[in-house]
Amino acid sequence: MAYKTGDKVKIDIPDQTDPDYDSFHGSIGEVVEVIHDDAGQYTGDWRDSSLYRVEFEGEQKADFRWRDIRPA
């Protein structure tokens, strides 16, 4: 699923060893920017070419790929 600026999302990191798991898993935020890169060329999945900048309460922001976010 492609997200756009303004979408409310829930962070759902499947890998518990991911360094962001404890900080963000289960958090709800808003997509404030969509950054495009060429990661999809390397992975073979076009969805990997979008990085979603999500803002949480307190103005904390972090970047996630599609596989780590779900609709809120």
C-alpha cells in the first residue's frame, strides 16, 4: 500500500531485533513526508523506493519503509 502525506499510520515492525522496535512498534503517527529513492531497483520491489517520514506526538520523527507501517 502506498501512503501519502497526512495519512495516519501505525508502526508494525515485525522483527523484534530491529533497533527501532522498542521505540516505535505499536506507535501511531502521521506521514509528514514521502521520500523517494532507488532502493526498489536493488530489492526488485517498487514499494521499497518510498521512505515514509512519520511524526509522533511531541514532534518526534522517524523514517520507515512500507513493510513497517499499517493504516491506523
